Amino acid sequence: SPCTIPGGSERTITIGGWSKGWAMTGWRLGWITGPKVVMDGVKKINVSAATHVATFMMPAATVALSLEGETAAMASSFKARCELIHGLLSELPGVVVPKPEGAFYAFCDITGTGMTDIEFAQRALDEAKVQLIPGSLLEGGEGYVRISYATSPENIREGVKRLSTWLNNQ
């Protein structure tokens, strides 16, 4: 980190959060550090733009920071799930799956199925009982669907099996 270089903390703004590093997705909990002059301005903006953190989150976040070994194990687990879902989704007809590079999601190109992303997601829910997010709800995602792998390997296998059965019966 540039902050560790002599004089670096006077010239560096660091922003972080718990969502990905500690699997606290949805908590919307983060931090920012920087030179006092910058932080004084951030405080003014933050007071009017953000709500306060729920009190139960504060001790949980503090504990999370002390679990360095746990985060390495968790990262390894997510890497294995990423490999699993990528391999399984890559076998689906009409679906192209770039290897996920972050977060807990695979972003699948479903244009080869002949369906729009909205139709694909709705039919996957109705017919395969698998919930996906249409890519058109996200910036630049038309023709794609997002699927989470923040679940057990068993759930990943079951979900992709349902998608496979559904797509192969089209």
C-alpha cells in the first residue's frame, strides 16, 4: 500500500469495504482514510449522502478484521466454487461463459439460445426454478444473465443441472 511508504499517508486516499473480502454482501459497510483536508470534505458529503451503519454491524465488522486466516480459507472456497460453476455452465447449450474475475457471480452470454436476457431469466425461474438476474438490468449487460455462486457446491450443481435439463428440452 502507498500508505506504508514514508510520507505516503499524507498523499493517499484508501477506500475499502467488507462486502467481498469478508463475504458481508449487502451490508453496505466500508471505510475511507486519507489526509485530514480530504477527510474533512468527505465527512461533509457523507453526512448528507449516506445513512448510518446499524449498530450490530460495527462489532461484526471489527471481528471480521481479526479473522485473517478465515478470509484465506473463504477465498479458497470461492475460487473452487468459481471453477465449478464456470465448468458446469460452459457445458450448457447456447451459453458462453467468460471466466468470472471477481465478486461471486458468473456473467453468461445467452444470445446463442435465441432468447432475450429478460425472457431467459423469467423462463429459467418459471421452468427450471433457478433465479438469474437479466443482464439488461445492469450497465452493458444486454444478452447476458448473472448467476451467483455464493452458495454451496451442491446448490451450484443442482441449479446448473436444472438449467441443463430445461435448455436441453427446448
